[in-house]
Amino acid sequence: MSTTTPEHDKRIAEMTFASVYPHYITKVEKKGRTKAELHQVIEWLTGFDELKLQKLITDKVTFKTFFEKANLNPNADLIKGVICGYRIEAIETQLTREVRYLDKLVDELAKGRKMEKILR
């Protein structure tokens, strides 16, 4: 597993949360999970409730802004494993690691993992 490149990190930082969010919904709903469960996972990680999340989507904030505004769960560093070919705990760039935390939680939700296991 290699670490991310500066180009990769920049691309992630500039991507808007709103552009990825519909893919998260599709991914979890296709596997029989709900948008409410997705929101529960996002709130656990970021502290964003439904209203705040909607505002961030409407404002089309980048992942950089999204995670700057987040109140990251103190247990987020317990999220480990491989996502998109990268070992999460080996990702040196903080923002990229935080985005991958979110990807991993969405992935676990879609794979049918129990909520109490996802919310470490």
C-alpha cells in the first residue's frame, strides 16, 4: 500500500461533498440500508445533524471545508482497513484520511455491518 500523492490529496480536497453524497445514498440504499442510517453514520463521524448537512450540500462545500467545519469523533482513529486501495491508517494527509474514514463507514453500512460495530 502506498501513501497518497499530493495531486490525489488536492483532488479530494477540492471535490464537493454534494457531488459525492448522492453516490453514498445510492450505495447504501442498493444494499437495503436507509438514508437515515447514512445520516446517523455521518453525524457520528462529523457531528453534523440533518440541517447542518443539508446546508453544507446546498452551499456545495468542498471536502476541505466540510472537514474543517466538522467536529470529528474522538474514536475516528479506530477506523482502519483498506478503502480505494489505500490503507487508511497509513494515509499521511489528514484531510484525505478523514474523507477515507467517511468512505469506509459508508462501505461498512452498505456491507450490512451492524450499526453498533460501525459507530465504534
